[in-house]
Amino acid sequence: MKSYIAALVVFFFIWCYIGKAAKGERLGASFIFGDSIVDAGNNNYLPSLSKANIPPNGIDFKASGGNPTGRYTNGRTICDIVGEELGVPNYAVPFLAPNSTGKAILYGVNYASGAGGILNASGRIFVNRLGLDIQVDYFNITRKQIDSLLGPSQARDFLMKTSIFSVTIGANDFLNNYLLPVVSIGSRITQSPDAFINDMITRFSGQLIRLYQLDARKIVIANVGPIGCIPYQKTLYQSNEDECVELPNKLALHYNAKLKDLLTELNENLPGATFVLANVYDLVSDIIINYENYGFTTSGKACCGNGGRYAGIIPCGPTSSLCSDHSSHVFWDPYHPSEATNLIIAKKLLDGDTKIISPMNLRQLRDL
Ligand SMILES: *[C@@H]1O[C@H](CO)[C@@H](O)[C@H](O)[C@H]1NC(C)=O
Ligand SMILES: *[C@@H]1O[C@H](CO)[C@@H](O)[C@H](O)[C@H]1NC(C)=O
Ligand SMILES: *[C@@H]1O[C@H](CO)[C@@H](O)[C@H](O)[C@H]1NC(C)=O
């Protein structure tokens, strides 16, 4: 009997091991581009007014023991969670951090920057931030470092086959550029929404083609979320708690439709590339409308800094109000989702169907 059980146990382990290996390898690295939704600390190193390395940001982030890291949320970002789930052993290091050198970059690098946008002018009220042009310039530097770590041919394989690139950007081009009440009145007077969005798409196309030229092949692009539904916009326009502001959402939808066409075109024209569209707009809209079904108590109020003293510039800081149950709120601060929301989003992107992530989900993209 004993040996029978021992044999069964051994068989079980072998079966698990083979099962795991056959299911595809771990993701090698994650290269992250974008704005504050996925910034993991780059702005800590910039003289910027957009900062998140102050408490209580990071209060639920285990890896730092609850200390702020520069993430604009209470815990992990969507990219942190996706990286963990796909088997990357470490979080991608911020490009501007001193330890983004040597072998650490082989787990990936994060170039995202709070207040950054597709257009260089976006976010300039925050003085300093990395726009997407500069983020791609920085990846070009990393690209050369990977060449010297692995040798040119292995470096190409590493980037093309075992790395995922993600780009989460566009919200600041509206919130901190086109829609800004004062600073950019110029561009709003001189440009129709259509012309502005066409500029964004043209620039974005060029930026994505540059990533392709630098050997990115598996590329996930998030569309712009329902930016008219974030607490910041609700406060600004004094809408009811369960009502969204119309214009920002209309602009986001208009942009998202053109983004979808752009990615279809890039998939047709760039051999070997897989551009995956993450439909964050529909996903987050559903969470905001049906928040109770997801276990939240509110989607209209932020957990930290709702209506705080520095609302807008430092949305969540030591003097802000703070809710007691951080996972009961869809929004952590007036702009950014809580870790609880990030978890829901990440799971859908990893395993969801083509309504949310197309033409394939992130697990399928990894195993491609
Ligand atoms: C890089 O430094 C940060 C901040 O000190 C730390 O949290 C992180 O674990 C380090 N990452 C690596 C890969 O060394
Ligand atoms: C934006 O800035 C980058 C980096 O400084 C520069 O290369 C690029 O030409 C600029 N783009 C525009 C449209 O001015
Ligand atoms: C990367 O940098 C090199 C110069 O070191 C430059 O020649 C090349 O055009 C850059 N590539 C991209 C896609 O920006």
C-alpha cells in the first residue's frame, strides 16, 4: 500500500511538471510604456509636480512593506499583476532608477511616467514627465544594453519571442492637454477634436513603428478609459456621484475607434508583429456602473484625497482623507484605480475574451 501511494505521488509530480512545461514557458521580460496608471517610480527621479512617492500611496504594496514607491495606487499596478501572473520573477525596474542596470533589465524595464502623453505638450503643467517619444528613446538605450548582455542574435530572440511590450497612454493628452481649462486653450481653439485626435494617432503610429524597429513583436495597447467618470472630472464639473462628464468620454471613444483601426493596419503591415488591443474603456465602464457586483461600495468617490486640499496636483498625500477599507473603492485617488480594481482588470486582460482583449488575451500572447 505504502509503495503504491509513493508511486502515485511520484507520478503526480512528474505529471504536474510535464503539464507545466507543456503549457508554455514563463514570460522572459515585460517592457512597460505609459503614464501614471503604470508608472512604478520614474517620476521619483524627475523634478515634476506629478509624484506618488508620498504616503499613503503604496500602503498595501507588499514588496515595499507598505512604503510609497512612486506607484499611483495603494498596491500593485496592472502591469505588476500581469507580470507576476505570466511568471516574470521581478517587477520591471523603472528606467530612471539607479538599479536599472546589468542583469536586472533582463526582467524588463518600466519607462512609464506620471503626466506623460503621446504628444510632447501633454502634461506640461506638471513641468517634467517623460512623453512617449522620450520613453522610446530610452528603450533604444536599453536595447543596446541587452545586445551587450546577450549578444545580438540572442537579444533579438529574447525581445521578439519571450518579451511583452505594453503601452498605456493617451489619457493625459485629453485630461492634461486638450481638455485643460486654461493652459492649452490655444490648441482647443485652433484644433477641432477630430484634428487633435488625428495628430495623436499619427504620432502614436510613428512611436509604435519605432518600437517594432527595435524588435518589439508582442505589443499590448490599452485604449483610453472612461476619463469622464473619474472622481477628478466629477468634482471639476460638479456632476452627481453616479453621473459621468460627457465630453471627456466622447473624446475617448472617438480616439479609441481610430486606435482600433490603427492597430488593425499595423497588424497587416508589419510582418511578425502582434498588436493586441486592451479594451480598458468597456471593462472599466462596466466596473464603474456595476460596482456592487464586483464587491465595491462606491465608484464615485476616491479612497484617498477626494476633494483634498491639493486636488489635481497632489491628489493623494499625507494630509488627504483616507477611506478605511481600501478595497471597497473603485478609485484609489481622484484619477487612479485601487489595487482591487487593478486586480480585476489584470485578470480580464490575462484570460478574458475578445470583447475585452483582442485578437487574443495576454496568456495566449505569451505562449505565441
Ligand atoms: C530596485 O530598487 C528598488 C527600490 O530600492 C527595489 O524596490 C527593487 O526591488 C530593486 N529591483 C531590483 C531588480 O533590484
Ligand atoms: C518631442 O520630443 C522629442 C524628444 O525631445 C523629439 O524627438 C520630437 O521630435 C518631439 N516631437 C514633436 C512633434 O515636437
Ligand atoms: C536608436 O538609436 C540609434 C543611435 O544610437 C539610431 O541610429 C536609431 O535610429 C535609433 N532607433 C530608433 C528606432 O529610434
